[in-house]
Amino acid sequence: MLKPKVEKILNEQIQKEGYSSFLYLSMASWSESKGMAGVAQWLYAQAEEEKMHMLKIIDFINERGGKAIIPAIDKTPEDWKDIFVLFDEVLAHEKYISESINDVVALTVKENDFATQNWVQWFVTEQIEEESSVQAIIDKLNLVGKNNLYVFDRDIMNLRTDV
Ligand code: FEO
């Protein structure tokens, strides 16, 4: 059985992963409307990943005898100044998610819930990969600069999105 505090923090994480999915959907739609098909493709795939993260937590809570709550999702932003600002926001958001995963780990330690602690390690590793893949995109973006966004868009189309 999950302890109530652990169940609560995991339910909060469902909300955060759901918000992440909708945030990236909104960013994907914005990118598509600006003609950046490659960026949109990457963000749509990222939105799917976040949905998968959410489902993973729902499944875990219910499997461990708790009750996963399907949350309302806050309205996401819908406009960004440019693609540089957008990817800075993606990175900042992923750092925020990493912090919240760390909070889950810390609570499982405090509550002596080593099963959940073990399970949540998958997310710890996933966050390291996500932060690093977004940082790599920002580096690339800075390298190509404002005048070569077409090249950047074609390039990102070929990036792996399952990391
Ligand atoms: Fe599920 Fe990108 O954090």
C-alpha cells in the first residue's frame, strides 16, 4: 500500500506531467503555425512522451493500491516571442520537473518507501536525458543563429525524439 503522503505527491506529479504534455502541444501548434515543421514534429513527439510519463504514474499508483486522480490541466501559454525564447522555456520547465522528481525521491526516503524510491529512479534518469537533449538543441540553435532557422528546422527533424 502506498502511504498517503507518497500517493499525494505522485498525484501532483501526474498533474505536472499532464501540464508538460499540453505545454509542448501548445508549443508544437505555435511552431507549426510559424512554418517550422521540424520543431513542431519534435514537440509533438515530446508531448506524447509526457503523456506516457503521466500514464506511467497513474498505472503505478493504482497498482500499488492507491487511486490515481485525473487532474484538470491549467491553461498553457500559446505564444512565444521566438524559437529561442521557446526552447529556453522548455529547458526551464524540464529543470522544474527534475526538481519535482527530486522532491518525490526525498519523500520516499523520508517515508521509508523503498519500492517507490526504486521505481522513481526511472524518472531521475529520464530527466537527466531530457535536460541534456534540450540543452543540445539550444546549443545547436545558438550555433545556427537567427538567419539560418530553416536549416535548424530541417536539422531538428532528424533528431531522435525518443530520448
Ligand atoms: Fe516528464 Fe519532461 O518530464
